Amino acid sequence: MSDDCIFCQIVAGEIPSHTVYEDDDVFAFLDVNPLAPGHTLVIPKGHHERLNDLPDDTAENLYAAIHDLIPAVEAAVDAPASNVGFNNGAESGQEVPHVHGHVIPRFADDGGSPIHAVGGTAPDLEDEELAAIADDVAAARS
Ligand code: 5GP
Ligand code: ZN
């Protein structure tokens, strides 16, 4: 636990939340400023800042909980769809430095946008540039 982390304090019960799910490794609760009814945050109980900081077993447990919760959240608010995503690092818009997945129910004509809207100005990349980037990603895997 990180003492100055609001999500660690929520897991510890020091800050109240509308809890929707809890197991040994994972905690899920409603976002206090929801983008839609049912907007849910799914987090590891341990304090890790970014997705890539998670131990493998915690990453697996976090995804399993998200997989389980998506249909439950959609059913609870009668949503036909949802956006599911992580802000991963400050430059991406992550404000709380404790890994959290957003499950945001979506409705027809709700005025929202697809996940493509999160990017900045789209780059105009040639096919050779895409190929080079793909090679760089493959080479950078550890
Ligand atoms: P981020 O921008 O870091 O991906 O999203 C952080 C989310 O946490 C925001 O959607 C914000 O509304 C939510 N949030 C921040 N503080 C609290 C809190 O104390 N309780 C709850 N339930 N949600 C919070
Ligand atoms: Zn934390």
C-alpha cells in the first residue's frame, strides 16, 4: 500500500466507495465522476503505477475480473456496449498513479466517441514506416 494513494485508501476502506467486486487480488468500484451510469474502475489491490509494472499473476487476475465484470456492468445499466481501457502513464491522461481499468457503458446516441478519439493528431505514416515500427516493437520485447 502507498499511504498517499487514494485508490490504496479505497482498497483499505479508509475512503468509502461503491464496491461492485472484490477478491484476494482485485477490487472494483464505481467511478465517483462517472462518464455514464455504471462507469466502473477495476484495480489490483497492490499499488502499481502502470500496467507494465504488474506481476504476471496480478495482470492475469486483473484481466479475468474485467472479463467477468464487463457483462455484469452492461446488464446492470442495460447498456448494449462499453468502452474498456486504461490510461497508462501521465502523458496518456492517467491522473491516479495506481493501475485502473475503466469499464464505461455506452448507449446509442449517447454523444460519446470511440476509443480512437484519445489520440492526438494522427500521423501520416508510409507502409515502410509502419513495417519499421512493427520490427522495433518486436525487437523491444523483453
Ligand atoms: P484516470 O484519469 O487516472 O484514468 O482516471 C481516474 C478516475 O478515478 C477518474 O475517472 C476519477 O473520476 C476517478 N476517481 C478519482 N478519485 C476518486 C475517488 O476518490 N473515488 C472514486 N470512486 N473514483 C475516483
Ligand atoms: Zn495505490
